[in-house]
Amino acid sequence: MSTMNFVNGLLNKSNVAPQTEAVKVEVVPVVEKKVETFKGKWGYHPVSYETFLKLKELQKWYYMTLSRLGTWVRWTRKTKYRVGSEPQYCHAFVIDKMEIRKHVNKEGWTEWRWYPKTRNDCGVREALREARMPKKTPEEVVQLKISEEEINRLHFEVSKFFNIR
């Protein structure tokens, strides 16, 4: 019986939160933006073939920039025994902000490495990953996170650095 008294005490009106008035919520229909799709041999893609080739070139240049940035980092650590001129890298994929990365060496020890610049792929790798995988129907195709204008602008800027076109 004591448990029943306890339950009745919990259900007492003084313990129950006061009733609030119902708030009228207006339902607004969501209008989905239709994604422009391009029919390929194996399915539908979010970008045209020309834009896809630009994304491939941008990813190639991004990895070339990473290699050149590593060369620059090694060159800049040596203050006394520098040989040659300062290595150049593409500034479109690099931010002037110090970066700390976790590294696990061969023995399993965790090390922290400091780098004077931060890498930034500008969303190119993810966009290429989405663009290269065809979808069965046009409804399955998702919009890329970067626009085609941004891809064209970045391609023009980076191609000037690599002296192409």
C-alpha cells in the first residue's frame, strides 16, 4: 500500500506541471531545389563532364601543392644551411595559420607535429568523390557543396600558378 500512496503523491496536481496553452504552428511546405543532372554512360551525375575534368585537375594540383608545401616546410626549418631559393607552392590550397597534427610513429608512440601553414582542399576532394559516382535515377543525385562558378574560379586561379593555359 505504501507504494500506491507514493504513486498517488506523484500524480497529485501540485506535482504536475501546469497546463500551457496550445501554440498554433504554421506548416510551410518545403520546396526542394531541383538539382541539374547530367546523363552519363552508367547513370546520372551532378556535374557535366567538363566540370568533372576540372575537378580531377584540381585534385591533382591539390596533391602537388601538398608535396610542394612539404618541401617548403622542410626548407623553412633550416635557417643556417639553406640551399637554393625558397620553394613555391600554390596559395589557393594553403591558409596562413599554424596547424598541429597527431602522428603515430612505427613504434606506436604518439607525437604532435607543428606545421606553419594549414592545408585546405576547398571542398574539391569531396566534390570529386560525389561527382565520379553515378546514381541510378536523377532523384538520387545530390547537389555538390561547392558551386560550378567556384570550381571554375578556383581552376582558373590554380592553373595560373601552374602555368597551364
